[in-house]
Amino acid sequence: MHNIKPVILKSDGKKRSGRGFSTGELQKAGLNLAEAKRLEIPVDKRRNTVYDQNIQAATAYVEKKETEDKPKKKPQLKKKAKK
């Protein structure tokens, strides 16, 4: 499940929730499609518009995800050497 959704401005000035971020918004946020997929950020390849508020939301989400604790690796057991 995605935790982040972009905001789209309709022609009458109202806001609505979008399906995903445009590729232009991701580029200005410093991401490419592979990184967005890894971070589970939804991408709408059909959109061409770029909104500043979506760029700020994407960068804030990336910073939040990077600061979260990464899962700890399980300690590996040392194998005993045969004599």
C-alpha cells in the first residue's frame, strides 16, 4: 500500500488526489523510475504536469524513508573448523 499520493489541480481550481507522480516531478525531486519503484512511490507515466507541492512531498517522503531504521541483519553463526 502506498503511503503517499500526489495532489492534482483540476481546471476549475479544485484539488483532487492523483494516481501517481509524474516523471518530471520525480526528476526534479532527484529520483528516477527505478528508485521510485524501490521506495514504493506511485508513478503515473501519462501525466506531464509538474507541481511544486508534489516535488516537496516526494522529497520529504524520500528523506523520511531513508532515516527509518533499516532491518537488522541476522548474525551469522561461525562454523567450526574440522581437524
